[in-house]
Amino acid sequence: QVQVVESGGGLVQPGGSLRLSCAASGSIFSIYTMSWYRQAPGKERELVARIISGGSTNYADSVKGRFTISRDNAKDTVYLQMNSLKPEDTAVYYCHIVAKDSDYISRAHWGQGTQVTVSS
């Protein structure tokens, strides 16, 4: 069984910063991609940023230049550094990983989500 646990959400003023963390644990053989998605009220879940095992990254246009995704492969952890936050960044942020589990079958796993609220 694989567990994906996010942390680091909270309330921040516009222009502020937050750092989200997501740790994967359990029956993992290797992790291919680690991503952050977000879902605002009344909207569909959208990809925010993704990092693959080789280190390549891609970002949603709305966060380019403000957010940075990184990963620590030794810890099976992914981070999302969010700077210059805007009210429109308010959402539940979800961690998503694609991993080869210990049975050598590749699966996608979601975290439970962490709330980020940007408001004065």
C-alpha cells in the first residue's frame, strides 16, 4: 500500500509565500512523476506543476515564474515553493504521483489535499 501525504497549506496574504511538501511512503519500487494539482471551488482540478524522475519540469502558465517544483528522490518527497501568491491561487492542492509499486505495477496515487487560502 502506498501513502501520499501533503503538508504546508494555510492562510497567507497576497504577495506572500508558502511551501508545500508531499511525502510518499509504503510499497514503492520507484517513482516516475510527481505533480501538484489544485482545485478551486466550482472549478475542475488542474495541473499546477510536474517533475519527472530525470528532473524535467513543466508548469501551468498561470504559475510560471512564481512557483517552483522540486523533488528529493532519496526521501520520495516533492515540494512546491509558491511565491507572489494571488487570491486566485486559493484552492485545495493535491499531490499526485505515478509510481511502480513493489508488485512492479505502475499506478497513480493521490494525496488527501491541503488547503491554500490567499486573502488579506
